[in-house]
Amino acid sequence: MGQFVNRIARFARGGSVESRKVKIRRYRLFLEFLAARFAPQDIRNIQPRHVAAYIAHRRQAGVQEKTILAELSIIRWWHNQIPWRKYEMPDNKTLFELEEKLDDKTFSEEVRYRYKITHSRRRRLISQSRNPVRESLPAGR
């Protein structure tokens, strides 16, 4: 999984180099938890329940909610950098609700299905992320 993270980190844009270094260090803490608890083979498979379990883990460690929200922001930012990810990241309210109901299999599956990226949703995401300036340039430039 580390090779995928390094590849994404190399091409990530947003913020200064130093802020990206801080973000990757904090994101790696999440990935270490993920590897120990769920052992996914590919970071594209990160699901909302994984993030909710991380929230529960951090709460049990006595971390303040302000810090958890900052970490969620970093997780969400890096998650959006992953090409061909299979799940969108829910809003904080949904993640906190999922954290409270982690043992409720029906609710977890409902959230998982709601945020799974289908073929039509992927096309919509791609069309929203296109750069209008680049598209307006003549071909070959």
C-alpha cells in the first residue's frame, strides 16, 4: 500500500510543499491504523466505515474533537487525490453518526452503498473536475 501512497504524494497539488509534508505524515497515521485493523490491499478501497473506525480509535485514545476534525480534513484531502477511488468521503455528520453505529451492519452497508462511486457517478465527477481553461485551448497546445 505504501507504493500507492508515495505515487499519489508525488503528484498531489495544493498548498505549499511543507504543508503537504505535514499532511502526508498525518495521513500515514491513518493508513497505519487502517493496515493494522483492516489490511486493505489498495488505498482506492478505503470505505466510510474505515474512517469511522479511525474516529472511534482516536476518541478512545483521548484525542480532542478539534484534532479529529483536522485529521478528517487531511484524510478527505488525500482521499480526493486518489484516482479511481471506489468510494466518496461522506460529510463529517455522516461519519460521526457511522462511528456511533459501527456495530449496526445494516446502517454501515447503507452508508457504504450511498457513497460508492458507480460508473455514472464517476463520469459526473470527471466532468466536474475538468479544467475549462485547458478545454478552451486549441488542440495540440
